[in-house]
Amino acid sequence: MRWNKTLAVGAALVLSTACGGVDDQEAVESLPDFAGTSLEINAEAPAQDGAALIAQDLRETEAALDGEGAAMLEGARMQVKALNDALRQALVPVADLVKKSADAKPGDVLVYGPQDRANATFKLTVRKGVAKRYQWKLEARPLGSTDDTAYKLVAAGALKRDGEAHRGRGTLAISLDNLKAVAPSFTGQGRLMMSFAHHGQGSKSLAYRLANFTPNPTAHEAVTGAFVGHKLQPSGITRARVLGAYNLPHTATAAKEKVLTSVRHIPQLGGRADLRAWGGDIPANTFYVGSACWDVQEKEVFRVLFQCTDGSRLESCTEVAGSRVGAVQDCRGPELRGDVTPPVGTGDDASPEPGNPGAPDEAPTDVTAEF
């Protein structure tokens, strides 16, 4: 197995066979890649879920949430795209650094770089740990600096392989705050911590913790909470649960509500979202719940919202006027039909969604290196 072409084509080919007590290729293949760590909704539309974000993308996505399309899907997708863009901020420099030869250091350590990129100078350090559990850290300092004390920790993680390259169980943590400290033009802020577990044939289970996280605060409200998701292979079925702020259709103003969404997608069939929302134009001591489903072209065929009072049963909630589109029977298959089943809580639960192939370890609570 090789890294995604855009991230690491030929990375292992230019390395020497060994540096000290660490095999270069084994070290490179024990680093995470984007395919194994990214969150997905519709695996048939990777450009929608995985494309790198710019501020304009976010504004266009938010502007599109006007009730005409699958708004619940697009609201969740906006959060997924922001998260995946942050993963690229760490994984692209890692992939570029390992295309060069490493310097061997005592203690089964390899050092790649330093290497200048557009906004900073990066250095990658990889250590072979116990039972071939590899640990790594990515550091950055301002462009033009020659001061080694100016390096700040941008990302760190660990991976214990299960045999395939870049696959196994591990962690990854990214500090957008530290990257911004050395590259002031960078727009992101906050921290992203995650754990992952791979289960063969491309199946994966993921858990993320976000702290004041946004790729661009002028276009995307910062999020603190938990995201989870998984992908099953060979079916390609995905599930995810994400938290974000956007304006729900059929609310009084453009104020953003906090929205916790559980979303699933079945290839060749379509998908469904169930949500719980509060804040914004939703009155105090009340919340919204809702469901929507879409066909394989992501055309919305059903949607409904209900307003509920804190402490009340869902059966006593009141339908939001004008929110209903179609009927739940229009959803493309029995797996996508059924009553509204909103996620519980306020978005800090990192337990996996139903049907996951096996939960990952607990996600880190901060961005720290193990060595």
C-alpha cells in the first residue's frame, strides 16, 4: 500500500534502506496518511468532503443553506471540510519532508529537514518505540530563522501498524495556534486531537476532539466539542456525528444555531441526517430536532423540524411551520426511514456511532509529543 499520491508519491523510494537502528521505509510507512485519518460523509463525492478549504468555500457553503438543497447534509459537510483541511495542514508537510533522506540520531530517532515551505520552516522527527509503535512530531519555526529554540510543536502522533502501511491504531494532534505563532499569515486557530483504528479493507473508526477550532474565524465559527465517524468497506457506508454553528432554514433571522448532526450515507442509495439544535433564533429553554434524507444525487426528498421544550418528550414537540418537505416514505430504502432520532447531548460525547467496526482509543486531550 502507498500513500495517497497527492500526499506522498515516491516518499519511500528516495530513502536509504536504513539509518542507524531504524529502517527508513518502515518509519515512513508507520506515519499516518490522509485517507486513514480523514472524516467522510459521501465516499462517492470525495471532492465535497475532502477538498482543501479557503474562506470563499466556507462563505459559499453557508450562503447555500437556504432550504432549497439538502441543508442538513451541507451543514454537516461544512464542518467535515474544515476538519479535513486542518489534517492536510499537518500531513502535507510530513509527506514532503520524508521525500528527503533522514539524519539518524541516538535512541532510534530519524530527523527529516529542516525544509522551507510557503509560510514556515518545518522539521519532522520520528522515533521507533516499543513493539514497533512509532512516534513522531512535526515542528515549525518562522521562515528565515536559524534559531533552533524558535521551533514550536505543530503536530504529533503515534501509530502501531497492523501490517499494512499507514494502517493500525494511533493518535494525531494538531496545534493551529502554534502554526499561526510562527506563520502569522495562517488563518487557522485552535487545536484538533484525534484517535483512529483501522480494521482491514479500508474500514476505519475515528474520534476527534476540537478546542476553539476553526480554519478561518472570519468565515467559520470556532468549535469546541467532539466529532466521530466511521467508514465500512467494501460497502462504503459511512456515519459521522459533528457539531457546528450555521443558520437553520425556517428560523427568524440569519443568526447561527448550534447544530449537532448525526449523518449517514449508503452508496447507490442516498443518505440521512438527524439533528438537535439550540441557540440562535431558537428560544431559551427550547431546542429543535429534525431529520432529512436525500437520494444518490444528494437531492433532498424529505425534511422536517420540530420545536421541543427542555425536559419534554419528543412526542410532544411541535412541528416548525413550513419545515416539512416530502414524506419519510420518500427516503430511498428502509435503512433511511423511521422516526426522528436526534443525537443526544451538546456535542462533547466522543463515543462511536452505531455500526462502527470497532472503537478507536480515547483521543488525546492536548497537543503533546511522546518524546
